[in-house]
Amino acid sequence: MTCRAVTLDFTRTLVHAPDPGGVYARVLARHGVELPAGELERLVPVVWRELGCAARPDHDRFAAHPGGARGFWRHFVARVVELAGGPPPSPFAAAELFEVFATAAPWQVYGDVRPALAALGRAGLRLAVVSNWDERLPRLLAALGLAGHFEAVVVSAEVGVEKPHPRIFEAALERLGLAADEVVHVGDHEVEDIEGARAVGLRALRLAREGGGDLATLEELPAALPRAR
């Protein structure tokens, strides 16, 4: 069936944070916790994986936390600081980091994103974001100047499960009003994006920014869509 829409992952597909350790170090220092930016940068993905392993596969880590997304990120920041050997951070440090990462400042949109989204729009394709994120994502997309490209933004915190759970992809299909074989999903993660989407019947393309995937840049996407499987 003809492709009528494309859903895209957010982090490491549309944007990346080039200096998360520096952002953490600067904010924590304002709250009396002095730690090396390099060590914080190393630990951020470590703690993300650690907390992901502790989460149930049929739950979203943000929605499942008793304190919601803010509570999850407060725990996340405390764990990063603990592993870095720092003193327990103030809740105000976590609150500031929560707000900072909802702004455009820490993020960089990949250079191929805006041209690719514009080309897909000109081709008449409907676009949506499907991401393991919390409720800040629509606000962040607007801050980055990307919101106008997307008809729908589906986040795990809203649906209650994370990719690769089928329900998040099914929620996107419901929002778009399309059948699975009319949609192609694009993301960077083999399990969360590619296997998850294909399990629901979507076609999927892996975007590997460092090579090894179906696409190296989003600019290749319009030409690849007719061949997507």
C-alpha cells in the first residue's frame, strides 16, 4: 500500500544534546554541587539504561513514577550525582534541569532535519513524532521551531507504555486515522523503533547517524520510502 504518513523518533533522530554533561555541571554548580562535566556526561546514559532495566516493559517510566515525570527526573539527577560521588542535590537543581531541557538551549537539530521534513510535506506525507518522552515534548518541539511540521505528537508518558510496546504505535495510528501498512516509522534504535514498529505492521527504517542503518541522513528518506519494508 502507498505510504501516506511518516512517524519519527525524537532524540538522536531529529535532535541531540551535544553537551549534556556541561548543562548538568553548570546547573548543579549553581546549587552547590561541583562535579566534572565529563564524568556527568558519561553517567547520564548509564543511569538512563539502569533505570530502564528496572522499569516494567508494559509501563512508561515517567507515568509509573509516583511523582510523575518530575519525580522520575528528580530521582534520575540524584542517581547521576550519587554515582559521580557528589552530595545529594537539592530538589531545586532537578527542577531547574527539568525546565532547562524543555527549552531549545541544550538541544541541536540535526542539519538534515528541516530540509527533509519540508520535502516530506511537499510530497503530501503526514508527519508525527512517536517518542519515549514526557509531557514536555510538544513544548520543546515548539521551542525548536519544529512543531508546525507534525500533525501529532505521541509520547510514552501520555500513552502509559514505552516503545517497543505496540500500544504506543497503535496510539499513533489512531491519531492519524491510518492503517499500519500506510505508515513508515523512522528511528535510531533497532529494538525500540524498528522491531517495535514492525511488530505492529508498520514499515520501518533505521536512521543510524554513525552508519550501519538503512539511512545515514534524513535527506535520504523521501527516496527510500517507496522501497521501505
